[in-house]
Amino acid sequence: MLPMIVRRLIALVPLAILVSFGVFMLTSLVPGDPAVTIAGGAEASPERIAEVRAALDLDSPMILRYLEWLGHAVRLDFGSSLYAPTGGGTTVLSDIASRLPVTFSLAACALVVAMLIGVPLGAFAGMKAGTLIDRTSVAGTSVGIALPNFWIGLLLISFFAVKLQWFPAVGYTEFGDSPGGWLKSLILPALALALFPAASIARQLRAELIDVLQSNYVRTAWAKGGSPLRVVGKHALKNAAMPTVTVIALQLGTMLGGAVIIEQVFSLPGLGTYLIEALTKQDIPAIQGVTVMFVLIYVVINLVVDIVYGYINPKVRVS
């Protein structure tokens, strides 16, 4: 198992270097003089332009700036926001740390909702392959994959928050302030974010279960007089769930990216809202910090999936 982990870590090195260079080059995408544009354009004062130029170290050669930035980035030091108060003591990393629990809470709740919907739906459709129930399930999951999550979020707000007033339309409540309020503030955004992962999980589990139910050992279990609960639950579902476990884990990374829009729709103070604000203000250090953080989270999730799958499937360890 250890050699597989080492191989995965070594394979991540060139990817990390490539991503870090791409993130650093965000400053070169700014049209004209980045310092003037970021400082506010033609109306920016010379002092503000000089401040931005010093913050981004734009007077040094690009390769030296990249190496210096990389040296700080490996320590998760992304500097301070260009719009942080002078001497305020806040950094991009502290801003990310304060907003990361909101995004993780949203993604975790959405993952639970996706599993509660996708796993039973996929298992039931796989057991009833070819029937009206199965065709309805396939049509429903196709719609779930096609619909944009922000549109679903607006519909949920209109019906459950505005019309029925069961949940708050916008805003976020800290868990320490009110666990019940925290859960209520996350239910609607979690539902909106969970629709696509739930449909993906259901389709994956359905396809795998149909294949497993046609295998010889399952037919033998049926021939021995096994009950549906024993044959499907103990034999078929266990083997069909292996690829689905990988899909479920990878959906967490997908939901972290989808949270960028959902947080904006529901006014949640997470990383997504922070990133949108940074993009609007052309706050390069904040954009770089959030982008690197999202990449790191996704890389860690993929590494954990590889390790878990290696324990489940021994063939992966030697592949």
C-alpha cells in the first residue's frame, strides 16, 4: 500500500507545479499595466499604483517573482488582500480560514443529501431494470444532471422561503450560535447543490447493480433460495457499490466548486462569495489564495480516494 501512496504523491508534483504557475500567471491576464488596472484605472493615484506594484512585486523579473511567490505559497502564505486595511493584521490565509468552515459545511450537507437521494434511487432502479420505475428514474436523473443548480436554488427560495416561509432565504447562522438555525440556513442551498451529485450517484449505482445482478454468483444465490434482502444487500449491492464509492468521494470536490455560485445565490459567507468578490475587485492575492486552496482540497480528495480504493480493491495497489 505504501508504494502506491508514494507513486501517487510523486505524480502530484508536476501537477502542483503546473497549477501553481497557472495561478501565478493570473496577474499577466490583466490588460495593460496590472498595477494601474488593479489600482483603479486612469483615475488611480500614483500612491495607490505604487502600493499595488509593491504588493505584487511587479518590478522584478517574472521568473524571480514566480519563485518568490512559490516559496511563500508552499507555506500557504498568500500575503494580504489588496483591499485589506493598512496594518489591520488580516491576511488572505486568515480570510480563507474564517470562510472555509462555511463552504465545508455546505458541501458536507449537500453530500449527505445526495447520498440519501442517490443511493436508494439507484439501488431501486437497478433492481427494477427495464420497468417503468427504471425508465422514470433514468429520465429523472437526466433532468437532474441537466438543470443548473443556481436555477434550482432560486426555485427553492421562491417556494420554501418566500411562499411557505419554512427556511430563511439568505444568510448563514453559525453552529455555535444556534445548531438548529445553522441547519435551517443550509438545507435549501444543500438541496440545490446536491441535485447533480444525487443524479450522478443514482445513475452509477443503477448501472453497476444491473451488471452485478446478471453475474453467475448472484444467479447461484437466487437458485439457492436466498431472499431479496440477502442476495441484493449482501452480495450484489456490496460489489456494485465499489465504483459508486469513488463517484461519491469525487462529487465532494465537484460540490466545492459548485458552492461558488450557490453561496452567491444564498448569500453565504464562504469561499465562493470571497472568490466572487475578489474577482470583481481584481484582488489578485485573494484570487490566487482561493484558487490554490481549491486545488489543494481537490488533490487531497483524489489522493484519499485512491488510498481508500486501494484498500477496497487490491488490484489497484499493483496497477
